[in-house]
Amino acid sequence: MTPSIFTIWEVMQMKEIYADIVIENAAQLLTCSESAPDFAGIMDGGCIAAVGEKILAVGSKSEILPYIGDATKRIDASGKVVMPGFVDCHTHVVFGGTRVEEYCARLETDDLNELKRRKVPMGIMVTLSSTRGVDTEELYRQTEPRVRQMIESGTTTLESKSGYSLEKQGEMNQLKVSRLLGERLPIDISSTFLGAHGWPPDVEKNRYMDILINEMIPAAGESGLAECCDIWCDAGHYEADECREILQAGRDCGMEPKIHAGAYSYVGGEDLAAEMGMYSADHLNYTPKSALKKLADAKVTGVVLPGIDFAVNHPLFFDPRPMYEAGLELGMATNCCPGCWCTSMPFIIALACRQHHMSPAMALRAATFGSAKALKRENTIGSLEAGKQADILILDIPTYEDIAYRLGQNPVDTVIKKGKITVRGGKML
């Protein structure tokens, strides 16, 4: 059961190594492996063994028994589901303030003229004013509780974007907070520079693009704080040619491209994603079938965001069916942000099933392996396979389908991050 990613020496050593942790007697064990014909890789009564930070073996009780020694911690998962940790591959979790006033006003009406008449503060610029000028200590203080909630809901890896300052120091502060969160909490964080989330109201777009390309992107690249560079490609935001220029500048500075595309219109961002071989193309509400096929052929992961469609009552909910028909691998994320204050991947899975007609197995695969692929980390996380990082959940439910069924419930009992128990009884240790 040991894959080729282990060296020969490691394989030989494993014959003499006992597991640190063994989880046994699971009602269901979901591998969520890439090759699983049922998306989820369901094993009844499956067991898993971990040593150090890695998974040692996955299989039946008889296959795992040789790895159990006197010092092995044995966890009885009878009546429970064992699965990989959730990978939340698209968030804007670092921000200041709140937009609760706007959210509640828009529950009553989406008439923009009426909202303006009421003088309701709206949009990204509200968050800009609450985030710009806030130091890293205060931003960390506001953000940490959200990330703790994510961990307790089973998220073991997340992506965190900047984009709520639109000036160099503020964007760098957001990236620094993401780094601190990953250092201080039991979670892996992939950081993304999103200086092209928009442009400041007091700066012309072309001037801001010059600042982005010549000042902000080089600073982000030099800092080593961002793995990727992102942009909002949409009508009224950045057009495809502008995105190409900005994202190429990011790539030249060591940050791989990803893109917000097709959220409210189709302006060619998806085609650009295929052309540049991006990590992912996210949203995809208005993406035509021809562009979906280009993404699939280019091995770009499509990331869908049920939470934002729900939170804003989107005029066109994304449809996963043509995405699957095109052969597109899907990731799925909370899109945690001021306009979609959601920290729960189980809730997102429930929305994906009810609102977008995904099967529970499809949704779980997207929330684990698919999302790991959107971060180019599928070789280390996202599925339960020997040699991968031991990021494991134990859910206090008898079948994985209960994630979609038990609305608003956190099913997570135990979180194991890199082979260590970090959540027990649904609470961080």
C-alpha cells in the first residue's frame, strides 16, 4: 500500500516502524483519492495508520494490524466517518470590520437606488476603509477567531488572499497576518497577493496598474509572503488583456497566477487561465461550455463558491453539470469574506448539494482533493493515501451523506493535523 513517493530506504525502514496513531473501526473511511470511481473512495470499516507527520498505511484492520505497537495510540471510530481534512482553497479571511449593515439591508431589497437613498454603505470600499491603515497586530486579533472556527469545522489547509487595502503597505500587512496565522495555529496557509481586487477610488485605473506592476507586485514577490497572484476579471473590473499584463508581472516576480473569472460576466478570463496554465479559475457562474473545455484541457482547476451565491442571492448560480461534462476538476471553498461571512466547509458542502445539485460525494471530493489541486498541493494533501500528510478528520456521523443532511451542524469530532490531534470533541486543544 506504500506509494512510489517514498524512497527505497523509507520503505525498508517502515517494516520496523510502528504507527504513532491508528484510527480503526470507522463506519466509513473516505480516501477522496484521484482515482476513486465514486468520487469519495468509500471504504466500509476502513483503518488508517500515521507515523510522524505522514500517513503510513490505509486499508482493512488486518492490513493495519502489523503497524500497531505498544506505544501506538488507537482511536476507535466506531459509528463515525474518517476522511481527509478540508482544503478551503479560496478565502479573503484577513480583513477589518464588518458589512453586516449592508448584508441586512439587502435582505429587504436589492434595489441599488433605494439602498443609496437609505445611505447604506456598500461594497469592497467599505472593507477598504476598515482595513487600510490597520496594523498587523489588530488585523491578526480580528482574523484569528475566524480561522479558529475554520479549524474546528475541519479545515486543515486554507488559502488567504490580500486585496482589502489596495496600497502597498496595507496589502503587505494582510500577507504578514496570513503568515502569522499559519505559524501560530495548527493549519497550513497558502497566501495570495490580490492587489488587483479593484483600484482605489482616488486613483485612476491605468495609474494604479502602473503602481501594481512596478511597485506592489515586486514588493510582494521579494517578500516571499505570497505564493500566487490573483485578479478580478469581470466587466467593470479588469479586462482579459489587463489581467494578462498584471498576472505576467506576478509570475515574473515568482508568484503563480490564478483568477476570479465569470463571476458576473464572461470577458475572457477563463480563456486566459487556460492560456497561462493558471493554478485555478474561480467562480465560473457565467463561463460558457467552450471555455470550460479549454480549462479542462489545460488542467486548470475550476473553483466553485456556493457560499457567495447564497449570501448575495446571485442572479445566476453556478452550474456544476457542464463543468463535469467538460472534464473539469472542481475545487470548492467558503470564500470567507465580509460579503460572505462563512467559516464552515460542512455548511458549504450542504449548500453545494441542495442549491447546486451536487451529490455529497462530488462535494466532498471538491472540498478535499479538488481544492488541494487548486493549490497545487494534491501530492501532499487532499486525500488519505500512504505517504501524504496526516491531515485527518473524524466526523461524529454514521455516513458521509449526513454532512449534506444535517443542516448547520458541525459534524467534526476530531482533527488530526500533521499527525497531531488538534481538535477533540469539536474544540481546539
